[in-house]
Amino acid sequence: MRKVKTFTDLVFNPHALSKEARYLPSPLREEYMEAKHAVMRFDNGYGISVVKGDMFYSNGIDTYEVAVLKDGAICYDTSITDDVIGYVNADEVSNIMKQIQELK
């Protein structure tokens, strides 16, 4: 039996948008530079994308925007959600991750 992955297993890196941020005017530049992104794929073909930053459905501090992935792309037709899920805390992210890992 595999261990269920949770929020603490996620590895956050600078969001891809931060690479282009140096060309943006301040304060937009700072918002993009501070954005973080984690992606995890699961054995069932699904995955999760978790972003943190003011330009997402996140307060940039301790809430996150989550998307369910299928084969690496955002999936809008699961029993979990039909959209991205915004303003969730770390415990809620863990719960969503558990649900994703149970998808068939």
C-alpha cells in the first residue's frame, strides 16, 4: 500500500511567470516574482497543480489555488471539481490531494 501524498510532500518553485517578471512594471513585477508553483503527478494518471500568489485565487500567504490535472493538463470534469479551487489552506490541499489519488 502506497503512502498517500499530502501538502508536505509538495515542492514549491518560482512560478514560470516569474521568469518574465523583470520586464513588468512595479508592483506587478513583485507579485509575479513572489509567485510559487508545485506540481505532483500520481500513479492513476491524475495530478495536482498548486499555486500561491496574489494574482491567483490565493492571498499569497497561506492560501492556495488548486487545479486537478489529467495527463498533465487541467481537468475540468472530475467528481472533485469542474474548475480550479481557490483560497484553500494547506489542510484543504491535502484533502484534495487524497481525493485525486483515489480517482479511477
